[in-house]
Amino acid sequence: MNNFNDLGKRFGDYLKYKSLGINETAKILGFSGSQVSNIVNGKVFGTDKTFKILNEFKELSAEWLFTGKEPMLKTDDPGVSDKEINQSHLDTQNKLIQMQEKEILRLEKELAEMKYTQREPIVYSHVAESAPELMKKESK
């Protein structure tokens, strides 16, 4: 391990991979949010915290956490690579993106229908004129 900054960055990368926030991670580990934040930001911390991290996140490779040597995750099946795990994560993300794209299309269609059914605003030549003298301008 070069220093705590590298370890903290790798732990932060792992948390992003797992879609875990600081406070959620703190609850899992039994730490305060500021303690987790300090770890991610490379502040010095004790071996008790390192032990707790590796004990709670059993799939996290200690070698990767300390040295950066791949793979990030331990696997029970030596035939399963980080690439396959990442592909599974990528597939899940792609499904989510497809769902979001469908929702965007639905909302765009709804917006277009609302614009189509909206009445044209009435534009008057002089707002300060009395009611009988108001003249409509033709909208372009």
C-alpha cells in the first residue's frame, strides 16, 4: 500500500461499484459517517477499521484494497472473472437505462399532446385601454 489516500480511493471506488453512500456504509460498518468519509478521503485509520471493512464486505479483495492488484472482488468460483461480474453489473445498468429512456419518450409524448391541446393566448394591442376598445392582435 503506497498510502492511505490510495486505500481510501479504492474503498471509495468499491462503494461506488456497490452504489453505497457514506451514511449507508457507516450503518453497515457501525461507524459514524465522518469516520467513513475520513477513510474514503485517505485519512489515517486503525487496523480495527480495516478489519471491520474486510469482515463486512466479504467479497472485497484485501489484496486489491491494499495494493490495487486486480481483481477487486473475491470469487468462490475461480472461473468467474471480474470481467464477468462487471458485465453482469453493466447489463443491470443497461436495463435501467432502457427503462429510463422509455419513460422519457412517454413524457415527451405527453408534453407534445399538452402543447397541441393548449389554446393560443390572446394578445391585446393596448392593455391599458378600456374593455370595449381592446383589440385582438392576430398571433403569428
